[in-house]
Amino acid sequence: MEALDMNLLVALDALLDTNSVTLAAQRLHTSPPAMSRTLARLRTVLDDPLLVRAGRTLVPTPRALELRYEVSTLVEQGRALLTARDDLDPAALRRTFAIQAGDLVVTELAAPLLAAARAQAPGVTLRFVPDTLDGTAALRDGRVDLQVGVIEHADPETTVRRVLADRVIGVAAADHPLVTDRVTVAAYAAARHLTISRDGRAHGPIDDRLALHGRTRRVVATVPTLTSALFALRGSDLVCSAPALLSAATLPAIGLGAFEIPLPLPEIAVGLAWHPRNTAERGHRWLRDLVQEILLRSAAAAHPPKRRSKTAQDVEGGVDSR
């Protein structure tokens, strides 16, 4: 293997195709003396003269004629292997993708992604898995192909792409006073609150913001997901926080309204994460780009309440959705 030089195959292919040291050198952009030295190496390796002089020309030996087709085929296969592939035709895809989508995005993503995949790549199966898995480990061992949502814990093994920034709004029944009337810090703090927490914690960053105003709120219940929270608000006097863009289509569909929370709250970063081994894979790239396109289109189509400008007193913090 130490003596193996695959460039010899390329040179041999040019020599056998042209029967000329000069023409082979021109094809490979080298000099005739260099090509002559290469021919000498080939003669030693193959123990055959390969090209012999007949008058003013070179003619192939029987061994060279035997090798001509096989060498040409090997060189073409090598070029095809190392040449960038054409753009993917999604209609030709036949595979299953596992998508770990956070609760914040799955309701907005699932339906349009399924429709787009059916139209573009009918041979693709999409399998949505809950976001209870360890994202990095699941991406690394192949249980998950793509993670979508709020990427909280990324490490060097994970490639992350930020797609959009959402903001936090208040949500309540459409006839709730906070939806229909002017919202003040006092009125917001006095409302009955529902919070979203996987581990049942009632205290969150919103409470820290209220504390800066000398206010506290009454959290009467916690639920683990955004979807369960939104349905719990229907027909009640409860209020909850939610991402504006990612819930805009859902709120009117289930009879809820939105209002501005009168507190400076940070944005929610929504992104994609995948294992680096899939970065160049064409099918995976198609899926990533499609998911991003759908999220951005959904955000552009949403018409949330106008965002209030931040002041110099705005401070860092989290989102009341853990």
C-alpha cells in the first residue's frame, strides 16, 4: 500500500487513450519529460513496456490493450466518486426522518411540513418524536435526525442554525379584560396565572420582572406544554404567556386573544440542530431548508400585536416557559 499511487491510473488512462507521451502530458497539464518518467514507473509496476515505438508513433502492447477498458472504467468511477453531485430530486427520496420538535413549534410546523413533504417527496416518511430525549445524544446516535425548537443545550458535537426570534405575549380568553382593555403592570399581576413548566415550577422570569415593580402574581396552576395551556385557557379567567409568532394561527382558532405583557421580556430563539455528519447529506439538507422555509413563512404570515420598544431599564432574563 505504501507504493500505491492512484495518480498512476489517471496517467495510464491518458497514455493508453492517446498512445502518446506528449498528448497524455497535455491532457494532464504536465510536461512530456514528467510523463515519460511516469511511463517508466508504470512499466516497472506492471512489468510490461505498455507502449513501444513503431516508426514515429507508439503502439500498445497486448497487455496494454487488455488494461485499456478496465483502467478507463476505474478512472471514470473515481471521478464520479470525487465530483460534487447534482442537486437532489426530492421526488426520488425514499427514507424516514425523525424530527424532535418542541411543543412551541410542533403545532405550527407539523401540518405544513407534512403537506410540503407529500407534494415534494412522496417517498419520505416523517416521524415526530417528543422533545423529552437528550437532544445531543439522540442526534449523535441517530435516533433523531433534526431537532427543531428552542435549542437550550448545544455542544461542539451539534450544529445549530438560528432560524427566527419570537417574542413573549400574554394569552387569555377573547373576552378577558386584559385582551379587551388597557393592560397595566398592576392589572397583569392581579390576574390568575397559568404557567408552562415541565417540572411543575410556578416561579419564572416573569416573576423576577414583576418583583422589580414591587409586584407578585398568583399562579393557580402549571401545565407541561403550550398546547395544554392554550386549551386550559378556553372559557376561564386564566392568563398565560406564549410565543407570539408560533401561536398566532392557533389562538383565534380556539377562541383565545393576545395582549402585550407590560414587562421587558427577552426574545425566544427558535432554531434547528443536527449532527455534523449530516451537514453535507443532500436529503438532510433538503429537510432542513424546508423546515426553515415553513417556519419563516409562518412567522411572516402571523400578525401579532405590535411589539413595544425596549427601554434602557430592560434587563436580561428567561421566558416563562420551561
